[in-house]
Amino acid sequence: MPTHALKRPTLLALCACVLVAQSMVAAINLLIPQLSSSTLHPSHTEILWTVDAYVIVFAGLLIPAGALGDRYGRKGALLAGLALFAAGAATSALASAPPVLIAGRGLSGAGAALITPATLSLLMRLSAPEHRARAMGAWTLSIGLGGAAGNLGGGLAGQFLSWRALFAVMIPLAAVLAVAVALTVPRTERSTGNPDPLGTLLLTAGLVAVLFGIIEGPTYGWSSARILGAFAAGALLTAGFTVHALRGPSPLFDPRVFGSPRLRAASLGTATCFFGLFSLFFVNSQYLQEIKGFGVAVTGVAILPLVFGMAGAQKLATRWAGRPRAVIGAGLALIGLGLLGASSADAGTPYPVFVCWLLVISAGAGLSMPALTIGVVTSLPPHQAGLGSGLGTTARETGAALGVAVTGTVVSAHTDLLHGMGPALRTVGVVVLAATALVVAGYGKRPEGARGTARVTRQRAAHGNARHPQRRDAERLPDLRNS
């Protein structure tokens, strides 16, 4: 198979997979009233876990799932992810009790964790360098489309169908996507290396603990023993992973890759972008329903202009792909300024005026996301594209969780949404603009990119070969597995 073998059907199939996986992050939010009054009779805590289980498992497994695809096959990881996603949707659709619904959401999140890095890794491996920016633009646009599709689907299901119907429709959809992937997506070469079960366990548990603290902080209180304990556990587990990775002969990934200023800046920029976007998403549907009086289905449609802004800016991002510092700086600045503008909205603000701010924010996301995605993935060697995409998507989901947590905390400190929305969006807007300055400064330094990371890899390989002479001898043999 030629390295650059990305065909249009392949691109469409991969983008459709990530769109569906991303849609289930947002869709459940518009179904909370229906779930609360359903025959399952979930408690407030169970409702929160129904919403959060997908995101926590999804984000917590992204890095090991990306590395798993690199080592055992990206196409196989994608197909396995679609199967898990469908199984989780079936479990949720048939749930007879809240714990079963939560378990189904978590299972679908595990499937999404396999789907997302595998799709991006395949695009990177199959795209010619001159077409890579366009492929990344299509992939990042699919993320935005997924959020819009989730809002629209959740709104329609909440008004005309039932919450079970939303999960049920995911089962045949995942099956159709699996057939499309099987027929259109070629297999790519795998990376060498041994599994790192201890490192995987330490990193996954650490990420889950940190994400739990971020997501549940507004509910239990940031100074509560439960949240402080989660952050402490996350810090200890992550430190344990770092020590293990630095000393082990074949870790999940080498933490020294973050010595690259470009990787640090791209990761911070990715988190900043989604920090701002999900702050908006948190208050957007509530503002349109509770303050503007829109119905659930109308709210789903009213959010669609976000897609138009992303799509239009994505074309500019592709055209200016050779200037990542300017593109990323302008995009993130638009998100921050758009949030400051949206913070002025109140009950008397006409919807067209509010939409203008949505377009500014979405244009900023569409402009910056392709370059940020490329910045993270290309900071690692090509054979670790899945790991790179896992790192990038983890930054996205962590930023998104922080955006929701910070916005929710500020809103809850006020009497109602009308009085809390403005201060919340202003707070996030200022943070986004401050982080933008750091990202631009990071991109101003000379990037090490994949070459710098490759140097780390060579150093580790030399260290490992000195400790394991038999591995050095084996590496001299030709690799016949992919011939």
C-alpha cells in the first residue's frame, strides 16, 4: 500500500466516525429534563454521572487508546471502537435502571476513545504532506459538526421522540460506519514496541482522577475532601507514571517529548480553544431556552450557525497553513473577543446580534484548530501518530471540562443564569486571551518538532539496547511483517 493513499471515500468515512463520536458528548445535555422525569427516576447525582461518564472515560482512555492503535493496528482499533460504541448505545437504550444507563454511557465513551485517535492517525498516515492541512481541516470541522449534530439530535429527540430513541439510532449508524471503514480504509504499518500495562494503568487512572475533580468540582465544592482527594490522587498517579516512563525500557510514551516548545504550545492552544468553546456551549442552550424562550428543537437549530463559522474559517486555515503562529494567534484571539462580546447578551438582545458573536467564536475555532492539531501530532514521530492524536484530543477534552467547570462555578455564584452568564463568559474570555499570548510566544520559539522527539526516541533506544543486548541484535534484522 502506498503511504499517501487517502481517497475521498476514506476521508468521508473517517470524518463521519469522529463526527458521531463527538455528537454524543453534547446530545445528552438537551435530554436532561426528559431523563429526570423518566420511569428510571434517576437522582440528581445519577443524572450528573449519566452526562459525565462518557466524557470521563472518553478523555481518560485517549492516550493509551492512541498508543494501542499504533502498536496493534489503527484500522482494527477503529473497528473495535465502533463495536464498543454500538454496544454502549444498546446498553443505554435498553437500560432498566440508572446504573445500567451510566455503564452504557461509559462503554460508549471507551469506544469513542478508540475511534477518535485512530481516525486522526489514519489521516496523518495516508495524507500526502501537501494535502495534510486540508485533511486536518476536514477532521476538525467534523468535530464542530459533531457538536452541532448532537445538539440538534438531542433537541429533536427531546421534543418529538424519547431519550431511548437517541441511543437506539446510534446502533445501526455505528454498523453502517463499520462497513464503510472496512471497505474504504486501508491498513497502515504498525509501530514496534511492547505493551506497557503498568504505565497505561497509572496514566489512565491519573487522568480519570483529575477529570473527575474538574468535572465534579462545581457540584461538590472545590475545597471538599472528595475533590481535593481526586486532584491529589491524580497528581500522585501522574508522577508515578512519569517515574515509570523515565526508567522503563519501553514506556507508553516518553514524557520528555514535552521538552518541545511547539508541543507544549500546541497542547495549551488546543486546551484553550475548547476551554472557550465549551464555556459557550454550557450557557448557550440554557440562554436560548430559559431567557429567550426557545423550544428544545428550535434551540438545536439555533446553534447551527456555529458550524457555518467553523466551515468558512477552515478554508482560510487551509490556505494559510504555512503560517501556524499567525493563524493560531488570530483564531484564539477571536474566541476570546467573541466571548467578551457574547457576555453582553441579556434578555433583550436580538437573536441575530447574539448569532454574530457565535460566528466570531466559531470562526476563531475553525481558524486555529487545524494548525493546532497538526502541531501536536507532528511533534511526535510518524509511527506514533495515534499517540499524538490521543495527546491532542486529551488536551481538547481537558480544556472542555475546565471550560464547563469554570463557567458553572461562576454562574452558580449568582442568583440565576441571566446575572451569571455575563461574568462567566467575561472570565473565560480574559483567560483565553491571556493563554493566547503564551501560545503565540511558544510558537515563536524554534520548533523541535518530530526531529526533537526523534532524538529523545534515539536516546531511549540506545539506553534500552545497552540494558538489553538481545533487543539491539533483533533490531538489526529486517522487518518483514509489513512487506
